[in-house]
Amino acid sequence: MSRSPIHPSSAPAPLATPPMLGPPASPGVVIASYVLMGAALLGVMLSHLLVGLLAVCVGFLATRTFVRLMLRLAHRLLARYSPGDADGPLPRRIESIIQAVTIIVVIVGPLALLGIGISQAREYIVDAPQQYRELLDYVARTILELRQKLPPDLASALPAAAGEVQHMVANYLRTQAGSLALAGRAWLAGLLFAYVGLIVGGLAAVTRAPALRLPLAAQMHQRITTFGQAFRQIVAAQFWIATFNTTLTAIFLLFVLPLWNLQLPYTPALITLTFVAGLIPIVGNLLCNVVITLVGLSVSPLTAAACLAFLILIHKAEYAINAKVVGSRTHIAVWELLAVMFAAEAVFGPAGLVAAPLFYAYLKKELQAAQLV
């Protein structure tokens, strides 16, 4: 049966010409590609480069998506204003301009967002010492109220004045100065890895494929392509998880707390943070709920307790929710994903918890492609 041809205006040109097929790969080359891919993923976990790897995938997919949208738009504009030139592919010059603009957006975009964030947070940074003193006074008043309500034996273990509270906090910060410095250094390193990863992924997305791939290169390209497909499925699933968590958080902040005559400040910002952080499996949900608990502490201990209960409930439910949604997208059973997530967290910590759905989805796709499962 004959097929109707696809008009170029509805099917933009591919980003790169498919490479010619080289000689077939021997079983040894295929095994070597699996070993190299497994060693690379293990090295990422042992070297704490998971953030960079995820940024590479995000940069690659975002760049590919943006370029394809721009190419489709260029085809439509060409078909509208110059119908005679719309039958063939876009000129190479236009494709190069679109790719160059995309790379500039990938490189400059994060820096622009960082600059805007710093400019908006300048007021908070300047007022930080005053906020610190107010927080200490609030904690001191809370402790003094507890001393009056608790039995004498328990009350004697609490500080007797605001000065003692400040002294305790100062001593704790002094003893934890090394840990705080290491944590700050780790955050800065993670941001640097993420930024470099975005650039690497963007550049890889617009790089033209070679005319010929040798067997090992072709097999490694297949491994990386399969990994990218798994990442795309995980991202789609995580989007729905973030939407679900944001809905629960919005109900809690906008409806449940007001029933108790309680209300948190900056509620719209907290709901937005919940969605953005929820795109990071498990850890993002935990982070945004910790922020909500701290904001609740600024209102009252009862509000903080309610937020903490919400944090515990969502954190525990996140395991089952993540496994169910991700499993339905990747055809992985819930018990499989839960077992992998718990095992990965035990071995690699929070990074293993984040990487477990992605790595296991990739492994399952490779096993299915080899007709082993």
C-alpha cells in the first residue's frame, strides 16, 4: 500500500545526518560496550558526579527540543512567506543560527537566572543579621515558656535566659564550622557540575554525527541512546509526581491550615518551590517540606508540628508514589523499584535514591532489548 508523502513544512529536517553503518559488531565489542557503560555509571556515583550527569541529560533534551521547535517554526514561516522554497530542507545557515542561539540560551540562561536571584535576594541578605537576632529571641521565648509548663526536673535541663540560648547556638555553630564549610563547598561544586553539564549536554545535542561509526563507537552510541530514552521516561513520570505533591501541598497550605486558624507567609512561593523541587526524586520533596516546616516555626510551634507531620507523611508516601508512577511509565513493577531505591540509598545515600529509578529503568530497557527479560 502506498504512503502519502510528508510535506516538509510539517516534518522539519533532522538535526544531523544519520551516520553510515560500519562493520557489524562482534560479541566481544558488544560486551565491552556494556562493561564501559556500567563502569561509567558506577564511576559517576563513586565520584559524586550524579548532578553533572543529570544536568548533561537535561541540557541535551532541552536543547534538542528547543532546536526542533525552532526548525518547525522556521519551516512554517518559510512555507507562508516563500512557498517555492519550502519544498526542500532548510538552508544550513538557518540551522546553524538556530543551534547557535540555542547554545547561547543554555549558557547564558542559568547565569541570568542566578543574577536575578541574587539581585532579588539582596534585601534578605542585608537583613539576615536582624532576622538571626529575631529568630534567637523567638527561640528563647519559646524555651522560657516551656520551662514554665514542664515539670521542674525537665525544666532544669533547658536554658534559663535568652543569653544562654544564644551561647548554645554560638557553641554549636563553632563546633560545626568544619561541617558547614564542607557542606557549602559541596553545594558550590554541585552547582558548578550542573552548569558544566548543561553546557556539555547542549553542545552534544547540536554536534553533527560522524559520517561513519566504528563498531565500538556504534555500540556505545546505542547504550547512550537507550540511557537517554530511560531518562526521558523518568522525567515525564517525575513531572506528574511533582504535580501530585504540589497539589497536596497547596491543599494543606490553603485549606487545611486555615481550618485551624493557621496560615503560613509566602504561601505562593512555597507552592512554587514544591513543584520545582519536586522534579528531583525524593530529595526535592524532602527539601521543600523542610523549608515549609521552618517557615511554620516562624508562625508558632503548633504550625511547625503540623508541617512536620505533613513532611513525614509525604516523605513516606513518596516511596510508594514514586514507584507507582515511574513503574507505570517504564513498565517496572512497584516492588522492583522500591527494592532498588532502598538498596541504592543504603549503598550510595541520597544520591543513590535519586539515581535508582533512572539506572534501573536503563538496565531494564537493555535487558528487554537483549530479550533476556
